Amino acid sequence: MSALSYVSQDKDSAWATWLSQVDRVVPYLGDLAPWADTLRHTKRALIVDIPLEMDDGTIRHFEGYRVQHNLSRGPGKGGVRFHPDVTLEEVMALSAWMTVKSAVLNLPFGGAKGGIRVNPRELSAKELERLTRRYTSEIGNIIGPQQDIPAPDVGTNAQIMAWMMDTYSMNVGATTTGVVTGKPIHLGGSLGRVKATGRGVYITGIAAAQRIGLEIHDCSVAVQGFGNVGSVSAALFYEAGARIVAIQDHSATLWCESGIDIPALTEWQRENGTIAGFRQAETLRSDDFWLKAYDILIPAALEGQINAERARNLNCRLVLEGANGPTLPAADDLLRQRNITVVPDVICNAGGVTVSYFEWVQDFSSFYWSESEINQRLDRIMNDALRDVWLQAEKLNVTLRTAAYAIACERILIARKERGLYP
Ligand code: GLU
């Protein structure tokens, strides 16, 4: 358990998952192993109070965070989550996963993450804007294009990034597009960024499926989460000829053995604001999602979804982690024993941060690439990274997760060691 005084002793917490993932990679770090403790600490964690005047004139307080886990390889990078269950400890784990993710893809970033403990659906657009602006001001002295670059995550989007960019720019007195990524296109955003995370799940999914001998057009796929990541990956697998047999989100669990019509479901969600009530599929009890048989499972919602019990019953060949931290460590071991391949979050969902990197580079050079250039570069970077992780897993005889961590932690800790301790 954690030596930090401000984290819980909950063994299923996201931070506990992170610590146990670090423990698993230490035996493969060789001379760098003595530096591994760096990874068990966050470099900087800021908690801010966000007082917000509601539309009815009352004032409410929200808790906000920005955590920089490790900056050895470059400025912090990572999203901002607006969700009622956000905690400091969760943001710490998410920031640590960003450190590894950037390093697996060899992007010149460290890891960071932010969040506000709020349900954005309960706020009006004006309240959301005031909340975002005050949060940005409160964390303003630790973010910046060379310091730490936020991006969207669960519950945030391009509009929120536009408000963050504007607030930061107002405070420093100069328009600073590179302070956030995932912005609207006409404000320095990158083509392809919105779909990049889902596209990355698809790219790594196709490559992994091929390696374990699955033909995509014969595959059935189940997706948990139908937000930015789940809906885009579902659409791409659907276009490639796979049958999307199950979709689950907080509102419903849909099932259709012959395959859900994803464009029709997307249209239904756009019109109704939910996937619930979609008539071209059966509605299941939510637990049944985990008991059905399918070839590929894409958890693309929140952490901790695949616990030991679910891992014991899971009837699939391949898990593509669209979400961050969806698999608990005990479940990871069971999936390995059961020969179910897991493409871990730190590579599977890294398409978003990879195109964020492209966006940041484009903002600095004020020169913008076409969508096909972006997608080609994304494809190449992700396929190369997956190949390296796969080879490493074979070489060390470990899971893809431990292999990805071995590659990433070596890069992070070499940087740490070469920079040396200050003072
Ligand atoms: N929130 C996304 C993630 O978890 C993207 C982060 C970014 O683009 O910086 O990877």
C-alpha cells in the first residue's frame, strides 16, 4: 500500500492499481530499479476551491485538482475530467498513467491530469463556463505550453478547452493556443483530434486481432461506454465489418446478436441524448453485459470495471482498454491465465494524446497538417509502438501491460537518472 499520507488504503482504488502495476515492472528494470520509487510519488498535486455563482444567485463550492505525476521527459500532459466521483487519488492515478502513456509512444511529455468533482450535466452552459474559467485561473500558475498542457477527458470537450485557452491567454496577456489541446479547429485545434482516441483503439485492436489470429469481419464486439471513445471505436469496427453485439453505458445495456446498427444508434443518441430506448436492440440487465460471449471487449468508460469475478467469467479473446485503468490487477492475472489478450490503456487509448502532441507541435509552428497526414502519422506511431510492446512481451514472457511499462519506465527513469537530483 501507499506510503503517501494523503491516499486511502483502498486496495481497489485507481492509485492502488497503479502501485501494483509499478511493482510488477520493477523486476524488469535492471539497474534502474532503485529509481522506481520516483513512480510511486506524484511530483506536484494541487487542490483548489472553485466558488461558483449559480444562475439563481446562490454560491456553491467545487473541489478541483491538477496533478503532475512526472516531468522528467517533458512538460506535463493529460486531460481534465469533470465527474461527480473525481477524487485527488483518482486524478493521481490518471496522471501516472499519462506518464507511462507518453513514454510508451515516445512523446516528449511527462504525465499530468486534472479534474473537478462536479456533475457537468447539472450545470447550465453559463455555469459551466464560469466553473471552467475559475478552475483555469486557480491552476494557472502551474499550467502553460512549456509546463503542463491540459486536454479533454470524461465530461469535458473542445468548448471547455476554448474557455481554458481564453482564460489562460487573458491572464498572461497573450493568445496562447498551445496551453491546451483538443481545442476547436479554428482556435488552433488539430484535424482528427476528436476521433483520435477511438481511432487509436481501432488501430491497435486491428493489429492485436491479426496477431492472435482473429478476422475482424468474423468478430463480435462489445463496447462499454458510448461517449467520445466508445462511439468512435464502435463505428470504426462496424465499418470494418465486425458485429457490434453489445453496447453499455450508464443509461442502458443493449444487445443484438446479429449486430447493432451503429449509425442508427448514434443518430438515436443525438436526438434523445441517451442510448436508452433504442428499439433495434434488446435491453439487458447491466450485469449480463459481462456474461455474454463475444470476441472483443472494449471497456471505454471508467476505471475498475473488470474485477476478478468478471475476469473469471469473461467469454472473449481480446480486451481493448479504451478507458484508463479499467482492469484491476487481480483480474489482469486471471485474464493472462485464461489466455485472454489485453491491449493495455497506456497504448490502446494513446491515440488521443498522440494527436494532442501533433496539435501542440502545429500550434508552436503555426503550420497545420491535413487530416489524412494526421491519421497516417497516428497509424504509424501506434503500429510501431504496439509492435515494440508485443516483441518485448514475448522477450520477457510477460503481459502486454508489463511489457509496455518496461519500455516506458526505462525511458522515464533513464531521463530521471541522467537529469540527476536537484540540489
Ligand atoms: N484524456 C486523454 C487521455 O486520457 C487525452 C490526454 C491528452 O490529450 O493530453 O489520454
